[in-house]
Amino acid sequence: MQINVSLPFDRIEQPEEFLSLEAVTEIARLLERLGFSGCNVTDHPCPTGRWLDAGGHHAQDPFVLLSFIAAATSRLRLQTGILVLPYRNPFVTARAVATLDFLSRGRVTLGLGAGYLKGEYRALGVDFERRNDIMDEYLRALKAALSGGEFTFRGTGYEALGNRILPAPVQKPHPPLLVGGNSRRAIRRAVELGDAWHPFFATQTLSASARTAEMTEVSDIAAGIAYLREHCAKTGRQRPPEVILSSISTTAQMSSPQLMIDKISAFEALGVRGAAVSFEGRTRAEWCDAAGRFASDVLGKLPKSASVV
């Protein structure tokens, strides 16, 4: 089971600790050295002040940030967790993905979602009420554009007639597409258009604000996997999408290595292939210490079948 780390570069209140080239380089190289599989960055290009003041967070441009990380490392996977696909023309996204995957020698993983912030959709001029339809369309457009060949695609208000995006990604047919979301529509989307289902844990309050299904227990993931397999049988997909969780850590679990080991093992028993963890730390040094403790106390003690790749 692959374990990624959600990066702390949304901590704009401490720019000297978390928002410098030195910070990005140090943290990226540390995670690679400790044996984590990859790193995750999120996507909020223009969040509202109301959301930020209610507990939301800033996010640096995912492709800029992952490019810096790619330059500082050689093995660490570069994951968007998640990229809100409807925010950008899919061919602009495809160009960024192809460039990053080519220059990083095939290390990109795309976690993708429809998003839920109405105010951010408004600021970017995208129809919030159509976000799910746009998501489905843009996934198809993205796959066509990343094919490496000349492609034709007619979308809503845009059209490619024999266009090319070269060099193509190193990974074939394209970098892995992890479809985010807890709803049944998101699961169906993962089956029909994705390489993996990428759910996240959400309490009733969070699920209401994020406009997705509540998910708090291992049993919720198991139920989602059961529905995923049902839809595979219905659509004729022979090999089900992988299941890669967006995050599995809580403060209580992080304080108990055995709790984390048990939880990771329980998810692996369900067939979950990967997950991300996050760390606390008021300073970069504290954050790095927390990552080091997790690597020695949890990663180093996982059964071999559940260790990072």
C-alpha cells in the first residue's frame, strides 16, 4: 500500500517556514529519503474570504509547486490531491500535465474532482450547477489530449480539430487519473472514466458543505467499494479501478503508531492500494520531525505487503 504525504505549503501565516524554495526543497527531499511514495498538493486558485475565515485554506498553484518538487527529487510521485478539473480548459490542463510528466520522467498522478466552492466557481466564470457534467466532459477531453497523437474533440464552447500536445506524457496511455468524491455519481465516474476511486473522509457537517456523501468509517469505504464493483459488472469493466484514499490520519491516530498500523492494515485488507497522511508542526523543523517519527514508527513496522512502493 502506497503512502503519500499531504504537503504543508498552504501555511501562508508562516512564509519563512513553509513558503520558500528552501522549504519546498528540504521537505520534498526528506519525504523521498524517508521512503514515502509521493506528495499531494491541493487546488484553490481563488477561494472566498468567507470560506477561508470559516476554516478553509489557501493553496499554491499545483503545477508550479509540483515542478519545484520534481526538480528537487528523482523518485517521489507528484500528485494533485485534488485538482478541480472544471476550473480550467481541459487542453490547458493537458499541456501542464504533459509537460510535468515528461520532465519528471513519468511521476505525475492526477487526483481530480468536481469541487464544491460556489464562490470560487463564480470567480472563475464557471457554471457551478453544471460542474458534474463539465467534470465528465473534461475527463474525456483530457484523455484525448494526452494521447500523444493528433486528436479531435468537440466540447461545450470549445473544439479541437486535429490538434496536438507534444511531447506526450511518459506514462501511457496517460498519467493515472484518480477520480475524487464520495457520492455514487463520483464512484460511477471512476468506473467509467478513471483509473482509481479517490474518496475522502467527511463528517456529516463536512459532507454537507462539500456537497458529497458522508464517509467516516472503514465500513463506509467497504460499502463504496461494493457499489464500485456492482457498477463494474453493470458496465462490463473487467478490472475495477484501484481505490486510493485521499487521507487517513487524525490527530488521535497520529499519536498512536499502532492505531495507524492497524488502520492501514484494515484498509489494505479491503483492497485499498494507497492513502495520504498529514502531519502537524508549528515550524518546518517540527513538521519534519513528525514525518520522521511516522516513517520509523509506522512505515517501518508495516507488514511487507503494506509497505510503501
